[in-house]
Amino acid sequence: MKKPGTIHPAIAIILLVLVTSGALAQESHVAILLNNVNSRLNYGSSINRSLHGYKKDLRGFQAGLSWQKGFTKNFSMVTEAYYVKKGGTLKAGNPLNDVKSTLKLFSVEMPVLARWHVNRFYFNAGPYVTYIVRGKSMSDGEESHSISFGTDGFRRFEAGFQGGAGWQFKIKRSKLALDVRYTHGLTSISRVDNLYNRTINVNIVVRRSFFNKKRNDLNP
């Protein structure tokens, strides 16, 4: 018969694991995102291959915040919210419209990523949602015009997934990270055609820890 106040060994082990993992967890921090973005458009399986030599990246930007919440030494969750310019360009002579054309999309994007840490390296993966605030379309010989979001135009909402990896090191109470991210749109942004966003980001991010400051010395 157990004495009053004693703890079952299994429960004691679970509590010990929880306390230890919490003490060694990745710290929670906020990062400011100010980055360049290279994006292009995918036109669906039926025609995208024939446009391969005509597609050109559009240089855009990203501005917002990233929040990491640490759970264990090797796992954290990352939520981001930022304003981003994406789109793509087709060179002249392409089989779709024959002229050089560019589509620019200005959006608010929110990914939620699982992050696995291995020493100074980490890997990200997770879904994202986007709300397109406005867009511009332009072709050679024509003035740019705003895109429409009606039944024969574009969709406001887009969804997909992001994946990538990074490497980070400490600078006093901050961390400098080189982050490479790929964004793959799963829903068409056009109501009448197949049109998907694709982006690649190579970012340098300065992360400052505002919480769990005592843990900084425990993490690489």
C-alpha cells in the first residue's frame, strides 16, 4: 500500500521529462522581416512546360514580423504575418499571349510552420494563407491597370505550403540567421485559368529574444 503523498514512478518520470524539456527548450523570440522575394507564376500542367523558357522572376519584397515559440530543445512553432509583393513576368514571344507581360500582386500572408532544430541548423514546414489586397497587370505597349476580383477575374484568397531550412549563430542577445524558404501555392489565384504562385526567399534575419532570456546560454 502506497504511503499518502507518494508519487507513482511513471508520473514522476513524466514530470521530470516535462521539466527538463522546458528548461532546455528553444527560446521564444520575435523577428522583424525585411527581405527581397523572387517569385514566378505557374500556369498549370497543360501549358506551363511550354512557357518554361519565357518565364522570368519578379523581384518583390516582404515586410512583417515572425514569432517563434519554443517547446523542446529540438522543436518550436513559428507564426509569421507580413505584407509581400509577388507575381511573375512572361517574356515576349511566349505562346500564351506573345507579348511581354507582368503581373504584380500585393498581399498579406500568414504561414504557420513547424521548426525542427539540429544544433545551429533548423528546418521549416507548414501551411500558409494569403489575402490579395490589390494587383497590377501590364503588357508591352499598354499602361498598367488594376486587376479585378469579380467572377471573371482573380481570387482574393490563396493557400499553399512553405518549406525550407536555415542556419543561425548568436551575437550577444540576438541571433543572426540565414533562412532559405520555398513557397508553393496550391490554389489558383485566377477564377478562369490555372495560375499558381511560386516564390523562393533567401533571407538574412536578425532575431531578438524577449522571453526566456536565461535560456540563451543553453541553446546554440
